[in-house]
Amino acid sequence: MYAFRKYQAVQYHFWNVLRYLKEEEDNVVFMREDRVVIRKTINVTVTIELPANHYVYELSAFLEAMKSAIDFLATVVSLHLKGKQFDKISSLMKLVEKGRIIPIYDQIKSHFNWLSEIREYRHHLVHRLMINISQEYKTLKMSDSLKTYKRPIVVPEKSPKYLPDTRMSRMYDRGSSMKFGQLEIKTKFGNKSVRTHFEYLPIMGYIPIKEFMEKQLGKFRHFFKDTINILTALDFKQL
């Protein structure tokens, strides 16, 4: 049940991120200006940038709750292993690496790569750095109207690298996940060039935070379910 409560906490932090994204998406207003203003205006670009580190706080809590749930499950597994007593998944993973063949070890082995990756990601994010995230709204002239775009909230797809949080790092925006390419398409109407498409493109190695959390939550659910099934099959017996 402790593991299950932590499972609920993982979902709670994911839902918080979904709520933030929904609230901020609702702030994106597609505006139509009167034609007099549009005729007088050749190019319009308005950019608003706001801090958004609440996403990092939720992601950190999401991964912490996930680690706690995994460690609780490892503790339960240890109760079924004669002569073994531990309360961390890392201890169980070391036993698996020794090569003994039993159903519990086989189950851990099938999730071994993911367990290693998520532990490393959490360790770097929680103990070694703080990702800087901001949200940006850009309003651009699009043909005969103004359209507002929201920059996606993205995070590193793999374990983030450590970079010191110094004045120089901040000046050069090092370690920020807010580096985007921009795709613009302009169409010519006679002698007039009008922007008809704009899109933010995350740099390689970064994915939307929603996609990252959904992916990790799916793998965690699979691991949780498999572990419970194995423990249920043992019917309180020791190996």
C-alpha cells in the first residue's frame, strides 16, 4: 500500500503538469484586429516571456515519488528472498546482475534498462542541477489577422548533463531547455510578402514535458503491474 500511495503521487504530479499546460493554453488568444489597423501595419511581432519553473518542481516531485514507489516494491521483494534484506531498487538490481535465474529477477531484468535510465535522470535533476524553464507567447501578423503562439514546454529526453549555475552560464543561456529553432513561411502577394506560417521547433534531444512524463508513467505502470503479479503468484512464499 505504501508503494500504491506513491503511485498515486506520481499520477498527481503528472495531472498538475497537465493542468498547467491547459491553463496556459487557454491564455493563447487568437486575435482579430480591425482592418484599419491591419492595413496600416506592415509587420507585427509581440513577445512575452514568463518564468515557468513550476514545471521543473512538478517533474522533480514526479520522479521522486516514482523512485520511492520503486524502492517500496524492492523492499517487498526482499521479504520473499531468504537471507536478503534491503529497501532500495539498486540493491535488487545488483542481485539481478549476478545472474541467478528466478521469476522475480527475470521480471526486474526485463525492466533493467528503464530502471537504470530513470534512476540516473532523477539523480541528476534532483541532486545536481536545476533546469531553467520559461514560457513564451509570440503574437505575429498572419495575413489579415494576428495569431498568438505558445512555445512548447520541453525537457531533456535523456539524463540532463550537469552545468554550473553561474552568472556566465546564465548570460550565455547554457543548460536552458528553451533553445528552439523557428520555422517561418512567407507567401508573396504581388510585391507584398506576408507571413503565413510560424512554428517553434525544439532542438534535438528535447521533447515536450507532457510526452516525457506520459512515456515514463507508462513504463512505470508496466513495471508496477509486473512486480505485483509476480509477488501475488508467490503467495507469501520465500525463495
